[in-house]
Amino acid sequence: VIIDEEHLFWSKTADKSAQVLKNINPKLEIRISATPKTLSYNVVNVQREDVVREEMIKECVILNPDLDDRGQNELQLNEMLIDKALARRNQIAEAYKRLGVDINPLLLIQLPNDTSETLTVEDLKIIEQVKTVLDVKYDIKTENQRLAIWLSKTKENLDGLEEKNSLTDVLLFKQAIALGWDCPRAAVLLIFRKLNSNEFTIQTVGRILRMPEQHFYSDSLLNKGYVYTDVSRDRIQIVADDMEYLQKNILCAVRRDNIINVE
């Protein structure tokens, strides 16, 4: 018996799974998880570097590329983040087209992440702003299937969302896809975080790590994941184990054009 996401086997609601396993009474169990809980002398650890080498997941994830968040109020910053994230999604889409690959990359927009699925006033405000910007500026809305919504009380355009050439460009969600959701075309993640902790880990951005065809492309743009967040640059913290994989945006000084040399 192969048990995927085996850590869920230890949850309070796993009684039925335990009964099925008891009925089968297997001679051998293979339990798989990113966060295993079963104690065993027969543990096989798969290193992230090995999976990258096999070209099954992205070679790295870049936080807030090309983003300067200084001097922005909240509404301005939110709109700029949407603009930047969508522009990156469009760049990736064009790169696929140049290579003749039939994949429509997906932008994931995650609402403030708290411990419940209940929508707060803050959530509703961000939802309204996101939907308005996408509709008015980019003609992305649920009516033309370019926008999907996956919330506890609202689910729209989810059928076929995981297909590589789905019409949907953007998914708005909250907690729904935190675990176990497989959509390899997901390429860009925009996180509106209102947490006490600003710590980023690979688990935070796991939904955009998969390579859609399990190999790297000649255009390196397609071999990286991209994450935008409203956490200010100087407050982003990356856990030590993920420092090499998660890359923070670095601002560079650039010489202005048309400067006359002083002799």
C-alpha cells in the first residue's frame, strides 16, 4: 500500500483511512510526505537539490523581483503588486509561445492568511480591489473565464483549472490550496500577508515549484518561480535552510542616461 501525504494519516479525521488500511492488512507500506510523522528505521530522504537536478521542480524562487515598495500607500502598493505579478505572468506566457509550448501560466493571488476560512473586512477590501484592477485594467474576470475564485463560500471557474492550456489566467484563493493541490502551470504567486511572522519558507511557495513538463527550458525565465508580497523588503526573513533556494530582490544603482562626463 502506498500512502501519499502520510502526515494526514495522523489527523483526528483519519479514522476511515485507518480502517481501510486495517482491512487491507498490507505486508509492506510506503508512506510519502514532505513532513512525515511515522517513525521508521526504513526512511528514504529525498533532497531538494536532487529533485532540482532531475528538473522536476524550479531551480529557485525569487521574491519581489523588480519591485521598489518605498513611498507607497496600501492601495497603491496593492495595485503595483498586481501589475508586477501579472506582467511577470504575461512574460512567462510569451516565453512559452516563443518555444512553441502550449501552456498558459497561472498567477495565484492569496488573500491574507489567518487560521480560519472566514472572510474578514480586510479580505473583502482586498478582494474588491483585486477584482476591480483585473477587470478594469486587464479585462480579467469570471465572466470570460480568465479569473477563477476558490474561497470557502465562493467557487467559480474551477473545472479544468489544472489543465496546462486552461483559459484561466488568475486564481484568487485563501487557504484552499495550501496542501495537496497539483497545478504545474502555476508560475507566479502574489501573497497579501497580514501575519505576525514575515518568515518565508519553501512551504510558503510550494504551489509554484513544479515544472509543468518535468524538464527545464532553454529560456531560464521558465525555470524559476516568482513571488510578490506586501511584506516590506527590509522585513522579509528567509529561514536558514532555504536561503540558497529563495532569493530576495536586490536593488541596484543605475547610472542615468545622457549624463555628460566631466573633464
